[in-house]
Amino acid sequence: MSDLSNDQIAQMVEQNLARSDHQLLAIIATYQLIQVRQLSELQELLGKFIQKTGQDIQDISTNTARSRVDLDSLYKKEFNTTKVPWSED
């Protein structure tokens, strides 16, 4: 529906004005159903995107924690110490 030009929409409106009230109501209902379907599909895609983004954030957090542990271990081994200077312990 969004690919229609203004002229095409105006032409459709003119054609629809010539129809009976019942036909117009059916046309309006059809367009509303199309919009609801498109919104539903959009909500589904948005939900998937949010879920994927949440998983990506969780993965980044997990990887950051692993990297921190690896960095701490490497520093302690390299400098033969039990503490790292950036730790709050």
C-alpha cells in the first residue's frame, strides 16, 4: 500500500466514491485489516529485533567478564602477583 503514489490514491478514492455505501464500508474495512496486518508484522519484527539485541548485549557482557578474568590472570602470572592494580579488592 505504501508504494502507491498520491495520484493513484486519488484515483482510487474517486472510483470508490462512485460505489454504494456498503461497498465503501467493505473497502474501508479491507484497508484497515491490511493496516492491522502490517502493524502486526511490524510488531513481530520489532520483537525479534529487541530479543536479538538483548541477546547481543548479554553476549557482550559475558565476553567482557571473560576478558576481564583472562586479563587479570595474565597480569598476575606475568608480574608474579596476586593483585591487579585496577581491582577494587
